[in-house]
Amino acid sequence: MNTVLHTLKEVKEYFSKRDFSTCAFDTETTDLGYYKLDIVGCSFSTGEATCYIDLWQNEEKEPIILFLSYLFSTHIKSLVMHNAPFDMKVLHKIGITDFTRNIFCTMTAHHLINENANHGLKNLACKYLGVETVDYGNASICGYKSDTFYEYACNDAKWTWELHKIFNKKLFEFGVNRLFFEVEMPFQFVIMDMEINGIKINAYRLEELRKAARAKKLFLERKLYEIAHLPYSIQCDMFTGEAELVSKYKLSNNTISDIFESRGLKSPYLTEGGKMSTGKETLLYLKGDEFVDMLYKYNIVNKLLSSFVDKVPNHLDADGRVRASFNNTGTTTGRLSSSNPNMQNNPKINPELPFDFKSIFEAPEGKTLISADYCGQELRLLAIVANEDILLNAFRENMDPHLMTANSVFGLGIEPEMMKTTHPQYNELKDKYKHERHIGKNSYNFPIIYGTTAYGISKNTGITEEEAQKGIDKFFQAYPRILSAMKKCSDFLKQNWHVKSLTRRRRRLDPNEKKSYRQAFNFLIQGLASDLIRCACNNVRKLFEEHPEWEAKILFIVHDEIVFEIKEEYVDIANPMIKETMETAMNLPLRMEVELGVGKTYSEAK
């Protein structure tokens, strides 16, 4: 039975007569962003009893929230939520920060049960509970005080409760219960922190970068039109007053392809329609042509503007910080994704166009930024997944794995002892065989993890496929257990239609598709890496709680890197403790290696 509560008296009476020590909880808000959202109401359910507390334009809102704060800190011992970080950050926004850490997120639970599916609450309710649903948009149109909206809000909590009973059993059936309760649930608090904290933006530096990038874009655009003999004019935008190029001809893929042909340029990379591709591969293949080189630079600066520089102001809160949304269930490998803005894809400085986008992110007065990055992580995890003794020992003895691979593939004849980074002749050899080491790193070590072929290596290095295949054979001769691990992974996939990482995270793939075998082995590494960064964040968060004087915050995660904000005077004390915490985050047969960078801007810290 659903009950709607409006007054403090009604709320107190309702909760005094029922046991809500373990319950589902859901919030309704005006916005999804932490800084902008305002709570509309919240719902609770134990399955037997479900209520909605209407807080919208409620004169007793503050007293009710004060009572809820008391309930959360004393009576509610276990919380079930769908997309837990969101509801927890809403609690923080209204001042309720003391609540149980014993949580169950049904969205994350379902991701571990089926990473390929839609994890939306309404979709899951239809699938598992067989109910008809109404979305937020249609419910809110009726008004926050309508019966339709009240029913919608109550159902959110009720369905979350019912789903958690189903999913809890499945977690144990699938053997991912420890991963869920010991890793994923503590990580919900890290996501909450990041979405609350955000990172400070230097608006002046952002605007300077925008102006410089726009000027460069216009310069390159004019050059492209002139080289291609396309007519154009320069006009001022009526709203911004900035100069822009206007022409009836657009730099579309078809136009560019036609220009390539008119210049006698040919490339082996074609579109599905049979026309010459205009993508990055083609541009690199045709490098040296004036138009192509100019177009390559133009694409870089155009993407910088359209995907990053021009988008950041749209997500800038009034306090000068951007707060991205982090999605814990957005990838099939378990990797974290983010949006509004996408912090996972901040562009690096390109030597062709040195715009330092990362410099716009900065620490506030009295604070500094720390970048903690796992280095060489994928190769270390490859060694662990394959149980490759040669590679494991190489890392333990501080040997250079890229030089080792180059030594095997090219037969350089370097003595193993000399490939230790501590050997007196190491730097000399690293410099002497710079080219071979580069190929060992970028054409064998990393690509082979992702299932590259002789054709792929040939395309990237310019050597023949036959030579590339010989190199692959030598790679597997040098590290025989990697090939064995790949075969074992493929055999398991054929029989079970899924593979499992060392943390028992699953990846379901169709063994009838050739690409599945490449994706399966890659998942064994990526899935483990995703849980390693979770464990690291969980442990660092505990470290920060033990040292409140640091005023340290986790700001965001970028793949295998965590970015923190901390009081300047504690950096020297905190850094070795952060490094130790991250390097020992999981009980693995090989210690990870973390590099720390410090700076007032993200660029300096990198």
C-alpha cells in the first residue's frame, strides 16, 4: 500500500509504527546535477509498506529533513537504491551526510549479472517484475503534487526493493557477491564524492584557449579553401562578433574525397561505398601533401573546440567548478565512463598544435592537484593473467619489457642483465635501439594484447606481413605462456559463452563471432584493471578519512589515473602514503607501480 506524507507529524507517526531499518530509498529532484538540483521528494519501501514524502513547496521541508537526518543516522541500517551515488549525493545536498555504508545498488548488481543489458530501473521492472511503467517526463508533466507523480515515485522505491531480492540471489549464483559487496558498493561512495567535488576551472585560461584555437581553426580553414580553390568569404557572427568562414562548399567527406582525387592522391583505405576514406588512417598514409597536412591539423583543432573547449562552459557551475556524471555501468568491461563533460577523453597536447587543454583545470587557493597514474599497468596485468614467469620476473627485477620484446623480435643480442633500468649501460642501449624499442612497445607488446595481426603490424610499421608474422612468432617464443593463456581463454569462451576475470567479473560474448576471442582475452586484462582502480579509490578514500587535516578530495578518474585535490602543506606527507595505498590495492603476485605528479593545474600535475 502506498502512502503519501506531507507534514512532519504524518512522517513521525508513519515511521514510528513501522520497521524501516532495511529499506529501499529513492529521491525525486528537479535536476540531475549536484549543484543545480533541488529535492522534490523521497520514497521508502520495505515491500510491505511504501511511502512518499512530498517536500516540494512544503512549509515543513526543513523540519522534515531534520527528522529524516535523525532516521538515517540512527534507525536505517541498510539502504537499497537504484543508481546509489545519485541518491546519496541528493542526501548530501540537503545536509544528510551521516547514513549507513551498508548499501545495495540494484543498477550495479544488474551490471554484474548481465553487462550487455539495459540497466534502467523501468526497463528492469518490466523485464523482471512484469509491470507497466511510466517515465519521469510523463509523470512530472502531471505536476509534482499529482496522484500520477506520487504513484510514480512510490513505484521507484517499491520496484527497487523487489529487484534487489532477485538480484541478491543471482549475485551469489554467479559468484560475484564478493566483488559486489567488497569492491563495488564501497566504490559507490567514491562516485558520489567525485560528482559532489568536481574540479575548479580557470575561466580566463579557458577563454584564452578558446580564442587561440578559434583563430587557428579559421587560419587553417582559409588555407584549405585556398589550396582547394574553393571560393569563400569571411564574415562576423551576428551574436558573438567573431570572424567565421562562409562558403557554399562545405568540407564534407565527399568534398574532401573529391579534392584528394583531383590532387592525384590514392589511399588503400576505402569507405563501405568504395570511395576513398577521409579518416585519420588515410591522412597519415597521405602525409606530406600540403592539403592533407593542413586538413590533419584542422581536424585536431576542430575536435578540440567542438568536443571540449566549446562544451565546458555549458557544464560550469556558479562556483567555478565542473561536475561530471560518472557511469559505473556504462561499459561492458567494467571501466568507468563519464559525461557532461567527458573527463575520460581530455585531449593531450598535440605536437602539431600545442594547445594545453588540461591547463584549464586547477586547484583552488591553498590547495594543489595530485595525479596518481598506474604506469605499465596493462603489461603487468598481462603477466599476471597469463602467469608468464619471464615477464613477471622482468618487472620484479626492473627490466625494460619493451626493450626485451625488441631484443627478441629483432635479435638485438642484448644481455638480459643490461636491460635492467639500473644497469650502467641501459640508457645508452635504450637510446641506441630507440626505433626497435618503439616498435616492440607499440606494435607488439600492447597490440598483441588486443589481438593484432600480422597485417595490423605491417600497416603500422611498413614492414611486410611475412616479416610481421615472424615477429609475432618470436614474441610468443619469448613469452610462451601468453599464447597458452590466449588459447585457454578461447577454449573457455567456446564452451561457456563467457569469460571471467580474476575478480570473477564476467564478459558474455558470442563464440561464433571471430572478434569475440580478441575481446575475451582483452577483457581479462581490462576487467581486472577496472577493479584495481576501484580498490585503489576505495582504499585512498579510507586514507583521506583517516587524515581530515589534509582536506583531500578525489576529483575524477581517467582510465588508470586518479586525480586528487589536497592542502599544499600536506603533499610531501600524503604522496608516499597514496603511492603505497595504490600499489598494494589488490593482493596480486606482482606489485603495481604508480607515478605521482603534483601541480597547481592538471597539466602541471601530469
